[in-house]
Amino acid sequence: MRGFQELIDEAVAVDVEGWDFGWLDGRATEERPPWGYVRMLADRLPRAGAALDLDTGGGEIVAEMPVLPARMVVTEGWAPNVEHARTVLGPRGVEVVHVEQRRPLPFGDGTFDLVTSRHPVDPPWSEISRVLRVGGSYLAQHVGPASAYELIEIFLGPLPRQLLARDPDREASAAIAAGMEVTALRTARCRMELFDVGAVVYLLRKCVWWVPDFSVDRYRERLEWMDGLLRENGVFVAHSTRTLIEAKKQ
């Protein structure tokens, strides 16, 4: 394995815009949930007349879709991702709209047959219900509770479990309160493996909400400890949690 500083410098220099994790090939792995969200999305989108994808990142997931509906709209809150999504999706006629978190969706009532999202930041249930047509569906894969906590707690210390966000039952209740019927709710706990400290730095730079004050200088001691652990054991294991939720507007 290369030296600590070389791995750190490489991970700090790499571009972390968008939701493409290809840089981690050979450096980290993550087990996928059993339901195959991308495959489900590819099946549903062609059957919609108009669809909306929330928190689309750099448009990577929608770009994988072989067939899109007549009207395909995506939203994203982080400006660099918005520009990346426009570059990727614009040639396919996709509308890319910059919507900041916790702002109303700039679409009329009952505009879409289908609303989707892969790992939304904070699902706006009332807005999702509002922009769906009656009988329309929300299909999404959410990050679940305590996701990647084994890694995050190395930097932040023990985190409380009793009031965890992302609880699937709470999210289902919120969807129901917004006027939707939950038709599917599944959860999965997926194994993550990290093989060098550069992968750790890359993930913490990309998933900025994991350790909000992260910088190499601030957490150098913890990173050096992790580097030693990885050199001794060859792998660091954590677990991501995922929720598949589908709800229909009544």
C-alpha cells in the first residue's frame, strides 16, 4: 500500500461533484439492496407521461435510463451538481431545475404521474403529494437510520440512537399524513468495505453531511489511526442502511 500522505493528497485532489463513485473502484465496495432500484426505475419511467426526480445529484441515475417519459424533470439543490446534470441530461431533453432544500417545488398541483428519488436529502412529503396527480406514485430509495455509523462515529464519537432520523416507519407515517397510501416499505442493511485511507477521505468529502466539519487537518489524528488499522487488517467494515418506499396519492 502507498504511503499515508500520498493517499491523502490523491483523495483531496479528486473532483467530488456529482454522484458517480467510480473513483472508489478497487478501493471500496458496497453491497446493493436486493430490490434493484435502478431496474425498478427503468421499468416505471417509460409508463409515465410526466415524471419528476428529486435530489438528482449530477443526473447519473436518470442518465442510465434507456427510455424516459415524454416529460422528464429533475431537481437538485447543489449548484455544481445542477450544472453537471444539465450537461449530462440536457441533450436528452430533460428539464433540470435548481431547487434549494426546504423550498417549495416550482410545479403546479397534479403535474406528475411519477415522482422518484434515490437518496433524497429530506423528502418534502406535502410537496410530493401536491405535485402528484391522483393515482400517481412516489417511488424512492432512501438512506435508512444509522447508515455508515461505524465510520462516522470514529470521527464524531458515539451518536444517539433513540431519536434517529430516517426511520422507515416515521417516513411512512409522514407519507400517509400527506395524503398518500404506502404500498411498499422494505429495508436493507448492506455491507461496506473500505481498503485504504484515501477511500475514507473521498467519502467524507463527498458525503459532507456525515462529518459536517471534516477536513484532513482537523481529523489528521483519526485518519492516521484509520490508516494504521487498514494496514493491519486490510479492510474496514461498515454498514449502510436503505429503505425502499412506494406510495400512491389517493
